[in-house]
Amino acid sequence: MSAQKGEKTYKYAKIYQSRREQLIEMVFEKNRPINKASKRLGIKYSTAKLIVKKYKETGTFFMKKKPAKAPLPAPAAPMILIPEPKRLTEY
């Protein structure tokens, strides 16, 4: 993805499963506020809030993986037109 002039580009941090587990443990088992747990783990507050929200909704801290893009179909072989043989006419 190339950014055009004037557009902002964002770099998303990957939050690994172990960090998600630690966040859930700190928030739900140790009763720490999300903002303090996220600071301690080095996770942005908005990301931590989303992880906690998803955990409350689904009971799991895994994020859904995006489905893989379907591969493009293979290009068709080029068609070669072979002219029909000329028929000889009898005189």
C-alpha cells in the first residue's frame, strides 16, 4: 500500500497471544484497570480495550484471522487459430 500525498499511513502492532493472556489475567483475575494493565504490558489503551471487549463477548482472546484471498485463476492458454484447409473444387 503506497500512501499518496497528504494521506496518513498507520503501522499496526501485532499483539501476540501471550500478551493477550497476560492482559486478560490482569484485568479479570487481578482486577486491574485496563489502562494500568495496558501501560504495564506496553499495549495501547484502545487496543487493550478492544481485546477485553472481544473477550467479554466471545469468551476468548483470540482475534479472528482474516480469510485468505482466493488465488487468481491461472491464465488460459492462448488460442491458436489454425486455418481450415482449402477444399479443392473439381471442374
